[in-house]
Amino acid sequence: MWCFTVFNGLAMDIKNYLLSKKPRRSDRLCYKEKILQGCTKKLETLHTYPLGYFDLIPLELRFNIFQYLTIEDLSMLTISSKAMRNLIEGYRVTRFSGPHSISYKDIHVFLSSDQQTEMMSKYHKLGLLMKRSTCLYATKDRLKIINEFLTRVACCNTDMCKDPSRCLALMCFGKFFHTVIAGWDDSECQRAFDAVCQHMFMPKFIKTVVASKPGSHGQLESRVRQFFRRIFLDPCTTVSDKAFWISRILKPWPIVFQARLLYILYSGHFTGGEIQWHEMSELTPVDNEHSTVFFSSISSILQILHLHSTEWSSDEIICIIDEMTSTPEDWLVENIAGLLLACGECIATKMLASKAINGRYVELASIITSLCLVCVKHNYNLTQVMTMLDCIISVIENPRDKLVLLNRILDTFKELVLDTHEFTDSDDANDNEFFYHVSALTEFTKKLAQLAYKHVIPH
């Protein structure tokens, strides 16, 4: 009940003039108010944290949370923000364990095809994670990480690898390497190539094998082949990429060494982990399948250099073929013909035309007769050979030399037939050769007759 008094005719509230204590509030309400005020301040502060509430969690707990994520999830998180990228990079460097741990022993043992596919997929994902988590690093720092990774997986740094020829380690690293450098420009890729090769002392090893007698360093030749094939060449997904990397491998060396190195990398028979240097001088393919083993790899890489790289001229390709087919001994002419047919009409024609221009008619006639022989053996059409012969004749300016070449071809056929006939009674294989030589001569003569009288022969 309010009390009033009258002063000069005005009513006044006496309570305003009475002394009283401040209304009491409970300690519980005060404590609650302080908490609310603290939370408000924290919420205001959280707006300044790059990762929001995630920054309130202790670092150890954040790393434990990462262990429950897949490598793909971590990879995606690295591109969500710079702060998250730095956090995941710290986790990758210090605590990359649990489901993300890398067992380097598993890649040095024989795995089934499904296990190999799974392992290659894992290293692709690791490469993508490393690529994204180090995207702001300088190139030299990224290359340092790549080399450290190579050191861990290299066969020479472990006792687990019993058979390097079947080992998956370098293939896994190749997948990882190509994933990391995807999108780099050519100059950065060159730096990456140089860094990896120097790290594994490859220039020194290459110099040893190409400057020595072929086969004298069999294990080192095998190591060079596996290193470059599995890291740089086999993982390539496009022809242009393969042309780039094979050029990086060959270009620093003279033509003679390029030819030898190319044979080391792509020789058909890699038996017992060693290059079979003398097989081209001693054996010829017995069928199409055998011919594919002999020539498909070398011919495909020569076609890539010729058609998909601006760093190689036709003359350089011809010189490489010349050097390769005479190392360590001259190849059998039939094998030279088989290689030229596998390389395609363009390379073969340029190769033979260069011999015609230089007046090497005896050698040219021998190759042409062998081309006919290979076509007959493997049921190819001689049309391609006759097209090449037409181009060869056209580059010879002197009509007398054209006649000399044609006569030389027929004389070579005669010599082949007579030489084979001397041994037909001793061996069934020679009997077959005799048949093939006669058939080749017959088919070649038929084609010549058709060309000579094409104006009177109906099409």
C-alpha cells in the first residue's frame, strides 16, 4: 500500500525518501548470468577462428578424428580452406597412421591382379592428397617430399624385395609421382625428372651401361630399364606424355647411346631379368605372335617419337634405327624388315629412301627381298612393300640406277633361293624356308607384272 503526503498541495511518494537495501538476487542467478556472458564472448570470438568450433577441440583429438576419415575425405578437406589444409598437412607429416598407414613391405611381394589394382589405387589417392596438401609449397620443397617417398619404397633400400623384376614398388611410386605432378608445366616436369634421377644416381648408371659392352652389366641394365619404364613411361595415359618422358630420357645422350638405351628400355625379350642382346642377330620370329614380342614395343615408341614429338627429326629417327640394328652385331636382315614393317610405311619408306639416295643398293635390295619374305610368312599383303618400292624408285634420279636396283632385287631373290636349296634335304625348317623364298619371289614378280601392264589389265 502506497503512502502519500501533501506538500504545497502536491501528492508525493514517501518511498522515494526512505532508506532501503538493494533487492537481493540469488547466487545461482548471478552464476548463470556470468556463464551466459562468457558464452556470448566466446561466440563472438569464434567468428575470428578459421575453423570455428573445430578450433576449440585439442589438436590431439582433431588428429584422432582424422583417422576415421578416408584418404579421399582428407584430400577433399584440404581444398576446403587454407587452415584445414595446414591442419591436414600437419596430420599427414606427424600422425599419418591407423587406416592411412603405408605398409612398404606389401609392395615388395607378389600380389594378385586384384591386389595390385587396389594398391595402385591407394597410391593414386596418396598422390592426390599430397598434391593438394602441398599446393602452396615451392617446387623444390615438393620435390624433396617426392624423393623422400621414393627412398622409402625403393627396392635397393629394403631386404624384402626378392625379385625386382616382379616387384610393384616402382610402379606404385610411378602412379604416385604422375598424380602429384599432373598439371605441372614442362619446365617443372623437367625439374622433377632431374631431381628423381639424380636422387637415384641414374645418370651415372646410364653412362656405365651405354658406354660398356652390351650385356657386361646385366643387372644394372635391368635396373635402368625397370626404373624408367615403371616410374616415367608405363604410367603415362596419353601418347604426348610418353613422347615427353622418352625424350627426357634419351635426349641428353649422343645418337649411338640413344639407340642402345632405347633397346634396353624396349627390347622384346627380357628373359631372366636381363636384356637379350644377341637374339636379333641369331633368331627370327616364327609366327605373328613371336613377331609382336620382337618388334611391337620398339616400333611403337619409334612411331611416338616420329609422330608426336617436335624434338625429333626424321633423320634422327633413321640414325637411331641404323645404330640399333647394328648393336652389338648386325641384325639379321629379316629382323630389320620385320621392324620396319612394324614401324609403318612412313618410317620405313624414309629409311629405305635414305639408303637409295646414298647409293646403298645392295643393302637396299636385301631389305626389300626380306620385306617380301616377312609378308609371305605372316600373310601380309605385298601392296605396302610395292608402295614403298615406288617411292624409293622415285627418289633415284638416274634411270640406269633404277634399273640396277630392280635387277639387284631379283638377283638377291635368286641367291636366297639357291642358298636355301643346298640345305633342303637336311632339315625340315630349311625346306620351309625354301618354300617361303620361292613364294616371296613369285608374289613380288606378280606385283611387278601388274604394275608393268596395269594399262592393259582390268581393275
